[in-house]
Amino acid sequence: MKRQCVNGWRGRESGAERPRKETCFVNIRDAKPEDGLAIARVQVTSWQETYSGIVPQDYLNQLGIEERGARWTERLLEPGHVILVAEDEDGVFGFAAGGTVMHPVDGYDAELVGLYLLRSHHREGMGRALVHAFAAKLKPRGFQSMVVWALRENPACGFYERMGGVRVAEKTIEVGGAELPEVAFGWKDLEALCSGS
Ligand SMILES: CC(C)(COP(=O)(O)OP(=O)(O)OC[C@H]1O[C@@H](n2cnc3c(N)ncnc32)[C@H](O)[C@@H]1OP(=O)(O)O)[C@@H](O)C(=O)NCCC(=O)NCCS
């Protein structure tokens, strides 16, 4: 799937008038086992960018890209997962991953377990594009609905609400020795999410 960049103007918020790139294309595709390390790099970088001040810093500092990369490669070799990457000419800058619900919420059968973009690529429409593409992959596998868990303090909660997600559950999880509140956002109708309606 090829998509034109939604925001073709870097620095728009600071008033810059120079185009980011003359032709700014991104590609969303199924991840391959050889993408494991690139996915881990995005995951660790995005965790450190996003969760500083929310998750204990010691935990964020010790996250290792190599070992996570090996785990992603293993996962990519197993059947049943939906793992998509978003890339441009500089490489992978985002991913979406999940499949069958792992942290159950009544009435929801699929889960978006991870959605991460490098901060340099936020607010360009790629989060929305990844969620739509992820939902479109779930539908032919027989799933009807989808849930995603987010730390309550994560600004991404606003994104999920903007995407039509409804708060359907809460729990706490332990991360790096801290008990942190989480919220689940649910979409009852994957069909609507695929089409963006
Ligand atoms: C959450 C995330 C995936 C959103 O992706 P994005 O590409 O920045 O979002 P998009 O540009 O596709 O935005 C889609 C819409 O959501 C809105 N939006 C995006 N981030 C938002 C936020 N933090 N709060 C409120 N609204 C937000 C956008 O303004 C846009 O609204 P529009 O319909 O008026 O245009 C991205 O910010 C990210 O990777 N964050 C860090 C990792 C993370 O927290 N992941 C979630 C873990 S649960």
C-alpha cells in the first residue's frame, strides 16, 4: 500500500515554508523477519520518547534493542500475528502489531498490542493510516472488533478517542516496579474502522 504523506511540509507548526520533500511517499506493508531489529529500534526509541515522566526512568534506560529485535524476529516467524511497518526512504519509522486479544475485555476479539511511531513522524496521519491498515488485516481473519490498552497518562489516549475508540475497561499494570493505570479503548465494528467512518 502506497500513501502520499498527509503532511508534506516539515516544520509547519513553526511557520517554515520550505517543503519537507518534493515527493514524500510512505509505504505500509506486512513486516518480514528481517524487520525485527528495525521494529525494536522504533519501539525502544518511541518508549523512551513517550514514557519519560510516566514510567520509571531506570526501566526506560535499560531497554535493549538487540534482544528485543531477536524477539520480534521470532514473533515474525510465528503464524497468527498481524505486524505492519511504515517506512519511507530512510527506513522503518513506525509499526502496528497484534492479533487475537491478549488482555481480554468482554465483547472484543482482537487487540492492537503495539502502535509506535518515531516522534519525528507524529501528526502526519500515519497513526491513523496504520490503525486503518491493521483493522483491514483483521477483518478477513474473522475478527469483528478490536481493543487497545494505553497507559492512562499517555497522550495517545487522545488519539484513540479521535479514532472513535470508546473507553471500555481499566486496570493497573506493573512496569519497572511502578503500578500504572491503563485504559482500554474499544471499537465494536472493525468494518467501520477499516473504512475510517
Ligand atoms: C499515538 C500515535 C500512534 C498517533 O499517531 P499520529 O500519526 O501522530 O496521529 P495522526 O496524525 O494519524 O492523527 C490522527 C488524528 O488524531 C489526532 N491526534 C494525534 N495524536 C493525538 C493526541 N496525542 N491527542 C489528541 N489527538 C491526537 C490528530 O490531530 C488527528 O486528528 P484529525 O482527525 O483532526 O486530523 C503517535 O503519536 C505515537 O506513536 N505516539 C507514541 C507511541 C504511543 O504512545 N503509542 C501508543 C501506545 S498505546
